[in-house]
Amino acid sequence: MNHTPAAPHRPPIHAPHHHVRDLLHAILTFIRKNTVLTIAILLALITSIIVPPDSEYISYFDFRTLSCLFCTLAVICALKNIRFFTLIARRIVSLTGNMRSAILALVYITFIGSMLIANDMALLTFLPLGYILLSSTGCERYMAFTFIMQNIAANLGGMLTPFGNPQNLYLYSKFNIPNGRFMGIMLIPFCVSVLLITLCCLAIKKVPISLRDDTDISLPRGRTWLYLVLFAYSIAIVFRSVPYWTGLIIIPAILLFVDRDALKKVDYPLLLTFVCFFIFAGNMSRIDAISSLLSGLLDKNTLLVSALSCQVISNVPSAILLSQFTTNYPELLVGVNIGGAGTLIASLASLITFREFTSHQPQNTFKYVMLFSAFNFGFLIILIIVSTLFLQVFPLPFLS
């Protein structure tokens, strides 16, 4: 009997377009998950063509801020792993009993926190608390509004103190502003911000809230105290009480042994987003045409120009750049503070809020951006009008 030899087995041939399709799918998935990072990378690359990389690039980066972000993110992840924020959220629910009071509590905590530990650190600390409170009570529909109010509270709450926002500390030192004069300049915008935020939160109905799961939570005492000490250490870095590089050694080293998972959960794309925006802002400040344009505009309306500048290159780079072209520090100070409201990049702290929200509700990204823009530009317009009128009516105590 003749046997026909079997054909040799050949691996299936995949059409080249399959690989292209898979690659495009992977790219689109990355862009959807990291929209702001993608924009930041493009802006950094485009401006790097205009201003080719050189030795000055190293001066763009605020290594202390990046170190603070990393250390705080790592400790916050560790605290989340032991359900520390879950316990705090439950306490807020038991004390308030309704959604309006709970949101007000979250927003005021963030507001006060920004005055003490700076806006980005306040958001890193209290946004997870907001998420846990809303998810544990089945009120996720309020998440976009709550996060936006917390974001506005963080950006505007820190304006009253020299150390509340990074741009404050810079201008406070550069112009040697007396403490009383500093707080006098910022008092009216601060009070108007408190009023607006409160009115927005009072619009929420007093919906009764209760916990979905009332199982008792017990925190591991030793690890809880350890993480709180590490958090205090990261705040000490914010206040420049200890060198920032020590945190990069001590905090990761301890977590590596105690909770390695916390280091894995750090939002590294957020850190990379900050790096890209530092490059973008630094390059923008070195483009002669932009510098010349800003110098001429500042002579006409320092407050308005500084507030609008924040919408494009963020408030901290705006403060650094514009301070080179004007001595009108009262209007500049007010402008770069209220200018933190507006676009997603008006304050880099807003990127923290955006990342936190989209990590929980990526399907509602468009809704969030629309609601964010409506509230932020509303706040910005009101604050520009009020601050302009205030500085025109009462200029002498601040300019003399």
C-alpha cells in the first residue's frame, strides 16, 4: 500500500496587517488611558525642536517637587493597602449622615490641607479619601463634582500663605514681600474662593448616606504608625526641613521590606507627565518671541496676563517667567494664584485630580473635562473681575 507522505507542518503565516492592527490598538489604548501624558509628551517634543536640548534643560526640573510627589504617592499607596482611608471615610459618613455635609467635609479638609502642606500634597492625600467615601456609600455619581471641588479648593486654598503654593514661595522670596502685605493682597481672592466653593457644595441635596458594608475595620497598629511617620517625613520634605534626596532613600527602602506592593502602585505616568510639562514650560520661557510678547502685555494688565499665561504654561512656570518682566508683584501674585483655575494644565496639581478620576471612571473622561472646564473657568472669570476691581480701588496699601 502506497502511503502519501504528510506535508511538513508549517507555522501559520500572520498577515503583516495583523501586527500593524495590534500595534495601533496598543497605541490607542495607551493614549486613552494616558491622554494628558500623551499631550505632555507631544508638547515637550515639539518645543524641544524649537529649543534643542542643551545644558540648561537640567534647570527646568524641580527635583524637590518630583521627589515629594514620589514619596507621598508611595506612602499614600501603603496607607490605602491597610485601608486607612476606608476607616477615615467611615468616620466622616457616621459624623455627617448626608451627601452635602460629607462633600463639604471633604472639600474643606482639602482646602485647609492645601494651606498647610501645599496643593499637590493635599490632593494626593484627600482624593483617595473622597473616592473611598463615595464608593463605600454607593454615591459614585457625585465623584466628578466632588473631585473638581476638591481640586479647586486645593488650588485656591493655598493662596493665602507663602508656602501654600509653590509659586507663592517663589514670589515671596524674590520680591521680599512682608507677611502682612502678602496676606493682605490675597485676602479678598481667598475669601471669594471660600464663598464660591461653599455655594457650589450647598447646591448638593441632603441625600442620606449609609455604608454598603459596615464590617469593622482594624488597622495594624505597627504599620499604621510607621506609615504615618513616613507621611510626616514626606511633608517635612515639602517644608524643606530635611533634604529631599533623603526621602528618596529612606521611604523606598522601608517600603521595599514592609510593603513592596505600594511601590508597584505608584502612579509613575503622573511623574512622567510632570517631567514633560517641566520641559515644555522651560522651553516656552526661552522662546524670544513669547518672552517679548509677554513683556509688552504685562505693562498693560499684569493680573490678566499672568492669569491667562497660567492656562498655557501652568502657574509655577508663569510666576518664574513673568517675574523677570515686571515689578508689579501684587497683580502678579494674584494672577498666578487665581490662574490655577481654568485648564487642566493651569495648575499641575489638576493633573493629579484628572489622573485619579480617570483611574476610577475612565468611561466618564469627557464628562469630567466638560464639568471641570465649566466650574474652573467660571471661578476664574469671577476671581479676575473681583480681584481687578479690588486692586484698582485699594492699590496703595500694597504698592507703597
